[in-house]
Amino acid sequence: MPFLTWLRALFSGPAHAARPPTAPPPTAHDLPNSLQPDNGVRMHIAAHDPEFPTKRDRAFETISAAIDAVALAHDFTKKPMSWAKTGDLGTVSIHLQRSRYGFDCHINLGFQPLDESADGPWAQDDFVPLGRFYPPNPASVDEPGTIAYLDVHTDAGSLDQPMTILNAQALPWLVAHLTNPAAAKMPFLPGPVSLP
């Protein structure tokens, strides 16, 4: 028997017939919290999800709308990717920064003083991340303040904690820079804050 005929006969039997379709594997949001994969796994899953760009855009709109509500309550003016407020000592701003990999974003706070002399955290960096206002959590492996698009797409309630911190701690600290020359020396965590 020729070799090719033998191979065809070997692989055309009932054991190699077409298999019935199986159910797709569960996605990350189908798993209970105790089995949730880490962010590296979640990013891998998202990178192979053809619907992820649409989910990311919807999540980004939800995040932007949540910041908009908090910022407007503190009299900020909306810009394309930021919010700003001007006072006697300069301009403060909120910036929504997308990660370069496209799976999450961060909220950054900025202050541009009128007198060009930056003090406190502004002497070293242009922005202070919202994560600086989070209470320490040694159990977390993620950078504090990271907002994952998949979390927001699955549950808009995942924005409760960052919006509470932005509203109750970060913006009062930031807005104080408009009238108080010593505001940069104020602590990021003035006291316990109840989080949702």
C-alpha cells in the first residue's frame, strides 16, 4: 500500500471525524471573585477578544462621564481629555491618561502655578496620580488608582471607589492650591475615609 494512501486511510476513520462544537470557555467576568485571573491574564484575554475595542470605548465614555460629574461639582471646566479650574495662584487640572497598552487608564492631577515656582510634589513631577490618595493596601499587586476598562465595562460600580477618593480627598487637596500657598505641603491622606 502506498504511503499516502495509508495516511489517508489512517486519518479518515471515525475517530478523526468532525467533532461537534463545544461551548466556548468562560470569560474572566463569568468566574467567581475567588477564581478571577490576574491582570496579565485578563489583558491576554482582552487582546484576543474582537469586541474589546468596543468595550474599551464604552468603558472610557463611562469613566469620562463619572469624572465629569465630580469635576463639575467642584466647578471645573471640561476640556477634550481634561478638566481645569483657575484661581489666584494658578490653574489646577484633572487629566485622564490612557495606558499605552490600552487596557486601563489613570487619573492624574496637575497644578500650574502663576509664579513659576513649583513646590512640594510639583517640584518633582508634573502630575500627582490619584493613586497617591488611596490607603495603603499591601495585598494588592496593581498600582493604586488603576481603572481597568474590563472592570468598568462589566460593572460601572467599580468606579465608586476612585470617584469617592477623587471627590472627597483629591479635589479638595488640589483646589486648595488655588488660594493656599502652603497647599502642596498638605498630606494626601488627611484621615480615614469610608470607601464603598
